[in-house]
Amino acid sequence: MKKAAMLGALCIALANVAPMAHANSDVPLAAACKGKPGKVDSAEFIRIGGIEQWVTAKGDSCANPVVLFISGGPGNPLSPLSDAMYGAWSKDFIVVQWDQRGAGMTYGRSPPAEGETLTIEKMAQDGNELAEYLAHRYGKPKVILWGSSWGSILGVYMAKARPDLFYAYVGTSQVVNSLENQAESYKQLMALALAAHDQPSLDVLKQVGTPPWTDPRSFGKVRRVIRAYEAKVTTPPPAHWTIAPEYATPKAQEDYTNGEDYSFINFVGLHGDGMLAHANLPALGTEFAIPVFLIEGKHDLLATTDVARRYYDQIKAPEKGWVLVEHAGHDPNQDVVDAEYKVLRERVLPLTRKN
């Protein structure tokens, strides 16, 4: 799913890259993990799924557990904003950002072949290959899995396929089922627009019609209405959430924009038949072998909280938790980041000490 307008400015990726590493069993433990804990600060291409993919890792100590971020979009990697948004987490975790296949730096380095399409299954395989690599490189039995929006679809696929790789799954702006999510979103938007006598928004909603949609432009039109209504009742992202300077080159901007366009078309499909149309997490089963924690914005009009809550209530897991953030919608703000950090510190961090 698309990030906030603030994240829309995030059309960038690195131009200068670090040496390449390879995801296989021959990768040695990071030097910082040998003997004594040391600081982790890496930015490099790693061979995942047969292509070079961009991964960054930052933490004050190699002794810290690893959090693997599965960002949204697809096509909206958080690597350029990670220091601004999650820099404080480095004292407790090794924060890992990943530019997924077809996005950001990975798109620039490993552009898809003509006609190549993205699938949830292939990207989940990529994610689990990366998780296995990170556990080995940093000497951990498992890593923590975090997914937001599109990343919450991919994260659940990853957790269901390889629960042995993860301490827990933490989902934000959880997407559950494409048909149910879109129908509920549309219904709530219509009610809000009618109550506000908002004719311009009503015109847009009536023009695109009730979902499911077959025109990819419909998603963008409705997303703009969603953002306008969420902005009325949520806290805006902080001014200091700006992209890191090293991601702001013209080449990086071009790679990000091209990757975002490519990923979005693969997500919605030219006729409403993209990856989103296949998203139905309950069909994967609602039993999880690992703890599950969901953090939801109360005013999320894209992946609505009632749909997420119904899914959460069906989940059976060794441990689970639900957090509703009062002044948040679908896109991240400081309230959401604070809630995520609290769950990670208080509920997930103890799990890493048991294994």
C-alpha cells in the first residue's frame, strides 16, 4: 500500500553502494559478533533469490536481537527514512531495512526483466532467505519479523512458511483480505463523505464505483480521499522525518520512482488482478506457531481496524496482543512508532532471551 504523503517524497535510493555479500551458508559471522559485542552499521547488496538486493543493518551492539522490517507499497522501502524514524531503536535492536525485489535500490541494481512479474510467494521466499542469512550473519537463533501494510501481507506469508526463523510477528496497518478490506474501506469512506456533504469526494467514490476495481487508477483516486479524511483526525508525522542525504541523488530518485511504479502495477494489476487480489490471509490458516502482535491506527481507512480485529480474534498463537493507536490512521506517525517500540521492548524482547 502507498505510504503517507510525507513518504511519497521518499522517491530515492542510494547511488553509491557498499561491497556485495552473498546469502549462503558460507557467510561468516560479522566481525562484531566474534568475541565481544560491537556496533553494527552495514549497507550492502546481498544475493537473495538469485538477484542482488539492498539491505541495511544498524545497531549499537551485535548482542542485540535483529528486527527485520518488511515495508509497505510494495515499492516504498523505509531505508531512506530509517535513521529518522527508528534510529533510537538501535540501542535495543539491530534494525534491518530491506529494499524488496522491484523496489528502491534493488530495482536500480537488479531491474526486472521485461514481462517479469512479482508474486507474493516469490517475495516471501526472498524474505525468508534474508531472515535466514541475518540470523547466521549476526549469530542469532531467530530474528523478529515486522510488517506494515503490504509488508503485513508478506510478513504473514513468511511467518506461516518458516516460523522457525522468527521469535514473533509484529504487524502494523494489517491487511487481511483484499475483497473484505476494500469493501469495508469504501463503505466507511462513503459514510464520512455523505456526513460531511463532501461532494468532490462523493463524485470520486461514485465514479470509481464499489470494489473490486479493474482500473488501477481507481486505487490511487480512493487513496487520495482516504488520506484527506485520515488527516482530519490523526497526528501528522514529525518534521524531522526526512530522508537521509545519501539517498537524495538524481539517480536514486529515478530508481525509486521507477521501482514504485513497477511495484504498484504488480500489486493492483492492470485489470485488478495483481498480488492484492490474491491476498486472503485467513485462507492460510489462523493458527500461528509464533507469537503475533497487531498495532492498528484507530482511524485506518485503508486496512480498517474492524477487519483487522476480526482477523486478530480468530488467531491462535502461543501469545498475542492487540494495540489500538488513538490518533493514527494507515500511515505511520510518531504515535505508531512509539506503540511499536513499546510492544517490541515489553512483549517481544523477553521472547528473545528464552531462545
